Amino acid sequence: MDRLLTAADSALRTVFARHHANRPTPMWAAEAPAQLTGTEKAEAAALMRVNHVGEVCAQALYTAQALATKDHALRQHLTTACNEETDHLAWCEQRLHELDGRTSLLNPLWYAGAFAIGYGAAKLGGDRMSLGFVVETERQVEAHLASHLGRLPANDGASRAIVTQMKVDEAQHAKEAQQAGAAELPAPFKALMQVAAKVMTTVAHRV
């Protein structure tokens, strides 16, 4: 019951609360803030909204897997990773505010979908499969963030600094899950995850 209440609390805070980072917001190499055109601000805000949705899904995935596992050490590992991802939520929210943007209106839906996938993977495939989902998710997110570095306005140093640090963190989380004993996911699972991510990023870019 305690774990169920913790998972419910995490869901409510992720979707509805304002987040606070434990680490300072990454800054762009001592440059003065750039003046962006209206078009540049709108595109940067859309991309940062997509990144925020990705972090909402990461919170759901880690929370679901922590709820499903019976391994205390693995639960602690997942909970720690989840807490670290909260920094990303806070950074994205801050940057969206600076860009006069907003978070996705569909965040409850994104959270619910990712939670179901994470819980199902952990229950049906066990801990190694659960960790395999973490590895593949983080790898796909890392690639997705790399693509955003090519799409963000060239002079939007603030957004670029945040995305760059997020990319580093996601790679580290994938590495840690791999070291914890992750199983390699079958190719069809990876392809399905890519399709789901494509739908999410396309919709979140606008809604």
C-alpha cells in the first residue's frame, strides 16, 4: 500500500506540480542571453515542450518499474534515477516560461501510457527486461536530444545548454542500467518504441 501511495503521489506531482531542480540550470558558456525572433522563440518552445514530455514519460517509466520490482536494490536504483530526472523537468519548465511557452496539454495521457508500458514490462519480463526498457528508452531519448541540438535556433544558447546536459545524463542512466544487468530488447520491441516515440514527439510539438 505504501508503494502504491508513493506511485500515486509521484504521478500527481509529475503531471500537476511545479518542479524544483537540485542542480543549477545549465548555462551557456558565459554568453549574454540572445534575442530571439518570434519564429525562433516559438520553435524553441515547441522543442522544449517535447523534451519536457519526454521527461514526464521517464518519470512514469521509472516510477512504474520501481512499483513492480520486488528487488529493493533495484527499486532504490530506479528511484534515484527518477529523482535525477526531476532536474530535467524543472529545467525544461523554466526555459518554457522564459520562451513564453507551455507544457503539453496531454501530459496526463503521456504519463499514463508510459506508466502502463513500464509496469507491464517489469511484470511480464522481469527485472532484466525492465532494465532493458530503461536502456533502450534512454538511448532513444539521447538520439532525440541530439537531433534537437540541430533544430534549435543557433543563437539559443540557453536551450542548447539544457539539452546538452540532459543528453549527458540520459547516456549515464543507460550505462547504469546496462551495468545493473539489463537484457537486450528484441528488435520488434525497439521498433514499436520508436513508433510510439514518433507519435508522442509529433503531437507534443503542437499540443
